[in-house]
Amino acid sequence: MSKENNNVTVNRAKTNSQGSRYIFRGFCSLIITAFAAGSFLWVWLDYIYNVENRTKYLKGIGNIGMSVIIYIMMIIIFGRFFHAFSIGVERIAKQVVSAAMAFFVTDLAEVLVSATIQNNFRYMLDFAWRYMLLALAQSVVLGVFVIIMNFLYRKIIPPLQITLIYGYHPNNIEDKLACLPHKYQVVKRVKFDDPGVDLESVINESSSVLINDVPSQIENKIIKLCFDNDVRTYVVPKIADIILKCSDSINVIDTPLYLSRNFGMSFGQRFAKRAMDIILSGLALIVFSPIFLITALAIKIEDHGPVFFKQERVTKDGKHFMILKFRSMIVDAEKDGRPHPAGEKDDRITKVGNIIRACRVDELPQLFNIFAGDMSIVGPRPERYEHVIKYTQDIPEFKFREKVKGGLTGYAQVYGKYNTSALDKLKLDLTYIANYSVLLDFQIIFETIKILFQKESTEGFDSERAKEMHDADCK
């Protein structure tokens, strides 16, 4: 077989492999949407049939058709926003929560839509209880569907066969891929400058390529070769890549340019973010007040020590403040005056501490920091001063995180883990800073709910990493 015919065969195989994923995912999305719309229609018809004294407000079948069409549009919009249709992409527990959130938000919005169509807002409460029960039923039934769909996806769709092209600096990207064997399988490893390596041949024989920290000039060459050969391409980004990716595209006469403004948030964005912080933190303090009381009593009863734990942290522009948490460790956990990052099995954590750390309840007192203006609800996690010094020595760009206030939750908390490396956290935080919008803040808040169902998001540092940070603090 000629080289040209062989390339055609390889490209056809690539297309079929990738197309099957989209077809399966699209079919699953259709089932989810159809079931959600059908169950909503059933509730609508039940309302019409049973509430006879209100049938005069109905304007015939047109109202039903309009409601279903609007409902389908909303389930698609919110489903995409919450990643409810990402079968085979998210972890199963997170996928189930995503679907449930999409249904509850859609059904909540439908309360207003139905009242508007009925032209009578006195019945909003009647719609509300019906639709919340509907959302609960949808979440249970479709939650089972989502689990089955993900199981079938992993059985039917083979993992992506990835060729790893790497450079000089080692990292743990391959270990992370190994944690997702149903999605990725590294079948070939190539160092870009090994003698006898023909990158063009390597790419021609690959269906997917992961470029891992190779020099920019070589990276550009590989990307162009992948584009020319229709090869799916993954790139581990450098810090400059993240900043550039979030730039605006403009044209000067006939020359395209990328514009990175790099001045941070506008006045309007800062105002909106601060207003959101005050409103949401104030409401949260009221709503969670029973949890505050129960947690405080549990901590006090266990060892009679102080309820709260204060620690100096660094936020926007290098400003220092005292962060507030529920105490989850023994009273003298840092009696030497130096921080000791929590390990995976740390005997300094109390019984109550284990529970509140797993549920993230220990972080709730930071709502007072947010209300006072020291922190924001969403932003890079504020670090200890000693850690900032250590990280900045190793990674000078670490100070870029200080362009915004530290947050209770953030991009790195949602898409990373507690023990994610400093460089990876920096890249995630820069993605948030460069892409900031109020909508992104809301998305991260919703995504935060999902990570409560992920064990790895609360993992402590392993012994080697904890020792590294302790040694840094002792310098």
C-alpha cells in the first residue's frame, strides 16, 4: 500500500473513532432532553386536567406547545452550562450532580415561564411545588440513566490512543492520564529531539497527540503538522500560552493581532463582583447559621478548645489579612509557630475536624472575610505568606495571582485538587483571571457544589509534598 493510501486509511480511522464519540454523546443528549421534556409535559397536562377552576386561563393547545418548546430550549441551555450532556467526559458522580442541577434550575425558571404564559402570577406557588417535585423525580430517574450511559460509553467507546511527545522537564501529566483509563491511553512516547525521530511520520501514524513541554519552535511545528494531518492535538500550556489564549482578536488593516489588555478588572466588573460578594455572603451567613451553631458546639464539646482558627494569608496586591476557619486540628497543631500542611492521614486532625473538612464546612467562617472585603467568593485561594515566598522563588509568575482578591472557591479549587502542584494551580488561576466575568463566577459557584462529591478534591498533601512545604517554611 502506498504512503498516500495509508494516510487516507489512518485519517478515515481517526474520523470514525472520533465520530462515534460524538454520535453516542448526541444520542444520549437526545434521550435526556426528550425524557425531561416529556415528564414536564405530563406535569402540564396533569395541571390542566385537575385544576378545573383555572382552565379558563388556558388558551388551548398552543400554550402547551409553547411551554414545551421553551422548556426544551432551557434544558439545552442549562444542560450545556452545567455540562449535563458531557457523557463520558466527567466523572460519573459529578455527571449525576450536573444533570440534577440542570433540571432544578430549568424547572425553577419554568415556574416564572408558566406563570407568564398563564398571565397570572398568583399561581406561582402552585407551579413551584409541582416543578420542584418534577425536578426531584427527573434527578433520580435521569441520574440512573446517566450512570448507565456512562457505563455503556466506557464499554463501547475505546479510549483515545495518544502519542505523547515530551521535552526536557518532567511532570506528572502521564500519571494523571492514567487515572482516566476510560478516556485516554498513552500508546507511544517520543522525546522530540531523540536521534532518528521523524516527527512527521510519528504524527501521520497517530490519532491523537499530546505535546508536553517542548520548546516553542518545535511545538509550533508539531501543531502545524497535526493540523495538516487532521490529528487531534492536546497541549500542556505554558503560562504565556494561557495569557495569550484569553486575548481578543483584532485586525489592523489586513493583519490579524491578538490583544491582551492586562489591566485587570474594569470598574464595572469590580463593582458587580463586590456587590455579589456582599449579597451572597450575607444571605449565606443567614442560611448557614444553624450549621455554624452545630459545628461550633461540636468543636467545643470535643476538646473544649477555641472554635475558630485564624491564620495570616496574602490577597490582592500582596495585602495581608487574617483568614477565619472552624478549627479542625488539635489546639497546638502548629505550636512551633510554623505551618504544617495537612497530610493524607494526619493524626493532628480531630474527629470533628475530619467530618467538617470532608464536607468543607471548616471553610464557612470565611464568609465573614468576604463580607468584610478581605476576600471574594470566587478567586485564587489565598496562600500563607511563607508559601507565597517559596512559590515565587521557584515560579516568579506566581505573583500574577495577586491581581485579584483571594477567594473562598476558585477555578483551581473546582478543576484542581487540594494537593495540586503550585505550577498547575497558577495556570488554573491565571485562566480565571484572564477570562474573568460575572457569568464565570456563577459557573464556578455551581461547579463548587459538584466537587463536594469528589473525594480527591479534599485529599491532603502526600508525605513527600508535605515535607517539602514544611522544609520551605523552616528556611
